[in-house]
Amino acid sequence: MSSSSRPPLIGITCCTTTEEFEGATLANYKVGDKYVDAIAETAGAMPVLIPGLGANAGGDSLLDRLDGLFLTGSPSNIEPHRYGLETDADCGPHDGGRDETTLDLIRRALDRGLPLLAVCRGHQEVNVALGGTLHPFLHNVPGHFDHRSRKDIPFDRRYDIAHAVELTPGGVLERLNGAPGRVLVNSLHAQGVDRLADGLSVEAKSDDGVVEAYSVTGAKGFALSVQWHPEHKISRVWPLSQAIFTAFGDAARAWAKGDAQAA
């Protein structure tokens, strides 16, 4: 199949997990089906899973084979020393292998203009990769709401609407939304952006001032990040979620044809 007719290949970041099985501790590289399904069904691309191999992940040789990079959410948090906090700061669980893998790939992908989409943990990874910092616990910061998922409702329903965000006038998200103003999103994160990295442009904020979405200023290609979860089966049917994944898929198809497309 020629590169012009095959579906684009989009790398999806995996997490490192462990489980007990018959008295042994087994390590696994895992990613939720909601991320895979969103890329395959809504973006119209072929998912390629990227394990957290750190320096062995391939770097540029891996990205040479991809048409896009999708940074997923995760139960784990970025190791605090990577954004200037004490190494033993109590904000785990952590996944150092994923950190080493994604932070490197993010910089390399942006340098070449490879289409990039990030959600939740991925949203925080891009900010840290470019020199920004995080709030380890938003709910402990005066003036901020509790953005964590509700534990008093069934798991799937936690991906339903939680609060509104205000779109930045003239931004990428406003254009994808097709209208200015506010949109409703879900919320399942304990951490969030503290200092936004240089070179990132705010695309949406929640009412308590949390940067819920940003784009890469002057990016060579599609480069968008959101703190919420547009990929879940509940939220993927929302018009803005569909527009985000469609635009990402279109950018990856353009890249596969050798026609890089900016956001």
C-alpha cells in the first residue's frame, strides 16, 4: 500500500504497570481502549503503541515511521523532580519510564512539526517537556476548585460533563468549536498547569483560572493539548471532541502524504 492510500500511523503512549499473578510480579505496558478507539474510529488512523522504554524508545528513528503522536492520560503522575520539586514529593504514583520516553519524544516531534495531540497527563507532559511547572494537588491551592473525578458515581459516568471552560477568542479551539464562548468538559485530574511553558498559547481556561487547553505558538504542524478527556465513549460524541480528533486525523493524513498541515 502506498503512503498516499494507507491510513496514517499515530503513536500512542503507554503506561508501565505491574500486577500480581501466581505469586509473581509482572510488568506490563498498557493503554486504555478509549485512546485506541478514538484514534482508529474518530481520527481514522492506525494506532501504534509506544511502550515506556526511555532511551530505547527510538527517538527520531521511531518518529520517522509515524504520522502523529497522541499523548494519553494515566493514573500516574510525572515525577516531581522533572519540574523542579523535591524528588520525594508525595504526588505519586509515578512512571519514570513513561516520563523519559514522552518528554524526549514531545520535543523531537515539535521540532519536526509532527502532528501532536495531548490529553490529561499528556497535557501536563507537554508543559513540563517545554519547561513549565505543575500544581501537584490543585484542590489544595487556594482559589482552585477540586478537579478530581467523582468517586460517588459509576466509573463511566465520571467522564460526563463536569464544568465549563472559556475558549480563547481567535484560538485553535474556538475555530474547531465553530463558535466563541464557553464549552462544557469533563474533569478527572488532581494535578494541573502551574506556570505555562514559554511558547505555549492558552486555548481555554476553567472558571478558577486553570489552563485547560493550549496550543504550541507558531507550531510547524497541528499541536494541541487539553486537560480533559475528549476520547472517552461518553465525551467523544460531543461536537468539539469530534472536531479535535477529526482535525488531528486530517493533519496526520496530510503528514503521511508529505504535506505538513498546521493547526
